[in-house]
Amino acid sequence: MSYFHFGQTRYYAQDRARIGVLRSESSALGCAAFLALLSLVLSGCRRRRSNTAKGVPAIEFTRVPPAAEGGPDTIDIIQGRVVGARPEQQIVLYARNGVWWVQPLASEEFTKIEKNSTWIAMIHIGTEYAALLVDRGYRPATVLRALPKPGGSVVAIASAPGGPASVSKTLFFSGYEWRIRDAPSDRGGWNLYSPDNAWTDPHGALHLRIAKGSGRWTCAEIALTRTLGYGTYSFVVRDISHLEPAAVFSMFTWDYGGADQNHREVDIEVSRWGDPTSRNAQYVVQPFYVPENVDRFTAPPGALTFSFRWEPGRVLFRTVRESGPDTGARLVAQHLFTLGVPSHGVETIRMDLYDFRSATESLRQVAEIVVEKFQYIP
């Protein structure tokens, strides 16, 4: 599956409306103008509430990526919610780079609305972003010079300029920019995440930590800000044998879209899943509940390199020791999957250290993982 590219159009800074401050000086004209403006604002608010009350659907953005010149690989997260949508309706996203390009892929142009009326997707960076609420059967154009007007199968439209900077904190590791998670996740149970739990040291190594503050554990996750696609992903990790049974360290791909392919998730997971007697690592092609999709093994103490080679229809996982003259003896485990392997989309590679909340023995101590190096080879 290939990406489409944005046009080579020159960009201009977005003009932004600025709201002036009305001074309450003793001018009858100024007072009258203020009251008139206040009346218009209140009238607009009443109309908005009235439309919502009448069941007129509306789209709201809760997170908008920065405004920048985009490309086929640079992506970010966009989020929002819909008021008044019907169950069969979906969101179609566009990013503007000279013209409007459907997102995230020309072949995956629909974003699902969740039961709580929210939606989330990966989107290529642009100068402006738009969301359309559409009926079943709507066929979005790949490229638009202007957004459509509401009517027919287009139920509602919202657009917003890109922001001045990334919403999330980022860090640089192994030559790449990574986004640091700050929102809760249901991975492993309901976990909180803090940007303070991910950092690089003076030697360039990545540190991920589970820490406790105010009586609650907070976890760590970073995600690449670009998609890489097929190729070899490798991670040089210091000793992981100290992790408690309830801690999980995962190196995985994830795509908010692609639900029909289990979000394009393939995993290397280091955890005993709460069972001290269990093996402490596994390779997974989701869904994990299919027995053939999981291969468990024991990761020994010491520095290890975990890797997977992802190609169309196959993914080969390997784990090797980081020291030892005998190449054969260095191999710890490997497994080839050829069934259920997802195709390349707009997934990102991620690293996550979190608490497995269903463990019979809860996490007792702070957990920390050190990743010496990440490498990608096409």
C-alpha cells in the first residue's frame, strides 16, 4: 500500500483573527458598541444551543496538529467529537497542502465514530485540517480544491488552521523525533501516562519509567512522529530481567485506523503478565487470542537486541544477545509469522512501559527500562 504525496505548492502563513479588548472607558458610544457586540455573541450562542437542541449535527475538534509543510511520512494525531451523529455515519478527514488531500490514505478514507461520539486518527501534516460528517455510501474525492458545502450525503463540516507547535511534548532519540504520551490508555487496563516518565540521558540512551505520585502509578510511552513502513526495526535494550511480573515493556506498531487489520499491530512484549512462573517475553501478530499468533520465549539477563523484519505477508522476529563471539550462540529466539500479517498503512512504531492492571500481584516498585538504540533499515 503506498502513500499519495502532497502537491509542491508554496505555503503562506495563516492569517489568524485576533480578538480586541474593549475598554470600559466613559464613552457612551463605546458602551453602546460593547452592548451591541455582547448581544450578538449571546445571540450566536443561543442559536448554537438551539441548533444542537433541534438535532442538527456538529463536529468539534479537540486536538489539531501543527501547521507545517507536509509530506507522505510526517504524521500527527487529530481528535474530535460529533454531536448528533447517527450510528451509520462516519468522519472523512482532509489536510490542506495547496489543495485538500483525503486522510489518512486514499484507500482508507473513513474514520470511525466511537460509541462515546469521539473520533481519533493519524493525519498527514498540513496547513489546515477539515472533518466531514458523511452518510453511508458517500465516496470522498482524493483531492479537492475547495471543501464541499453541507448537503446531501455531507451532513456537517468543520475546519481549523494548524496550530503553531505540536500539542504533545517530544524527544529526539536515535536520530528520530518521538511524541511522548500524556493521555490515559486502556492498554493493560486503565493506565495514566506522564511526559516526565520518558527522557534521554547525556549519552543518548532512552529511559522509560513507571513512577508513583499521589498514590497512583504513571506509565511511559513514546511514538515516532513519522511512518516508516516495511523494513527491519531493531531495539538494543539493557537488562530487562529485573522487571516485576506486573510490568510490561512493549515495542510495537499501531495505526488508529486499519481496524479491519487489528490496527496493524505487531508486538515484541517483555512481561510475565502477572505470573512469576511464566516465560517473560513473546512475539505477537494481533489478535493475541489466536494461539498461532503468539510465540512465547524466555529473554535472559543482559543486554539484548529485539528486532522484527516486516514484509508483505510475513514478519520475522529475532532476539539476540548483545555480546559473545559465536553468532549462533547469540541467538535467543526467533519466529516467522505468515498468517494474519497486516499490510503497511499509517502505523507508527512505539515503545510502551506500563502496568498490567489484571495481575494477581500488583506492581510494588518503580520500574525503568533503558533502550540504547533504535534502528530502522528499509
